[in-house]
Amino acid sequence: MPSIELYVENGVARITLNRPESFNSFNREMALLLQKTLDECNTNAEIRSIVITGKGKAFCAGQDLKEVTSPELNPGFRKILEEHYNPIIERIRSIEKPIIAAVNGVAAGAGANIALACDVVVAVETASFIQAFSKIGLIPDSAGTFFLPRLIGFQKASALMLLGDKVSAKDAEQLGMLYKVFAVDTFNEEVSKLALKLAQMPTKALGLTKRLLNQSMVNNLQEQLNLESDLQIESAESEDYAEGVNAFIEKRKPVFKGK
């Protein structure tokens, strides 16, 4: 079975991490295949939103430690970061389509930080998040030190990273780490509804909004205002804007095409 599964329906791409026997931990093959799959989703105009989730009980347990402790298989940490995780994070943030992390179980280490890099993070009520790096003498990677302090504040992020505490889905929601928590029985249905809703929205504007949010991390106020002006003009020239205005005037539901 492939370590990454891709299923596309109604404009939604569902990417499933598929190594359930190792709690969907990453080895080199899976990391490279996820990058390839994200690239396919980016270039496929029929795909309007993307879901990343895990097979089995876990979302992702981070790095497969069997790989890094194997003399034959270990690619080394520089390769792991520069060729595996960093490119995954860069793709998640640069693809101008909404990406949902559907956290179906434990999200640990790099697995937690990949989830936090997504545009919308939802979790099943039994899920948990853990910055597990300190427990084995490592530092957080996969942009965790970038996103987590911005999501929940410096002090909370510092404590979670240093102590390696497990955070329940409900607590993660209260801290601001994620958007919503769903019950076990309704999780898959709610994720599908959310992904379809995003796919049917004006995804051209959603992509530009994502670009603005990325730049807000580094821009000063004037730079951000200037970029908002430029991208608002681009949005106003889109087919989706014309459709949205016409639908409002005609009192009907708009049909957006992401153009």
C-alpha cells in the first residue's frame, strides 16, 4: 500500500497519511511522496480545497525513529529537515488553496507542527497534540517555533515545548491551536462538509487571503496595507467577484469557479 493516499471528489482532495502500523510516522518515502502529492493538488485546477488526515488511530507521530536509528536507512537530520519537513511546510503555506488538517488522533512532534501550519485545523475529540521533541533531547522543528507562539502566545508555547506536555483536543481549542473539535461519530462528516464548503467558495480570493496572512508574519503595517490594496484590486478583477456581486443583486446562490 502507498504511504500516501489521494482521493479527489467534488473539488476536494483528501490526502491520507497511510502508515497506521507506525502511527503514520514519517520515513523518507512518505515525506517525499507527500510533497509530490501536494504538488499534484496545487497544479490540478479541479481541486479547490485539500484535507490532510491520517489512517487509523493517529494523525501523525512525527519522525519514524526506526529510520533515524538505522545505520542503513538514516538519511541524517540535515536531509530530514531540508529535504523532508521544510519542503512540506513550504508547500502547505505556498499553495493558494485552503488546506484543512483533520486531526483524527495523536499529533506529535513534526506531525503536530505540520497540522498547525495548515489553514484550518480541526480535530476529533479524542485527539491530542504534543511537542514531543524535548523528551528525546531534540528541539522543535517543522516551523513549530514559528507558528505555535503566534497561535497561543509566547509563554504557553514555551512551556509546551520545554515540558512536552500532551494537550487534549478540547484544551487545544481553548488555547487557540485549532478551529473546532468534533465528536467521534460526526468527525468525518463534519470534515467533509467543511472541505466541500471551502471548495465551493471563491477560492481565488481565499488563496490571496492566504498570501496576505503569510506576509502579515513579516510585514510592517504600511507594507501590509499596500499589499492589501494590490490584492484587493486583483480580487475585484476576478470572475468570482463578478459572480458574487451578480448573485447578491439577483438574490440567488453564487456559483464560484475559483477564477
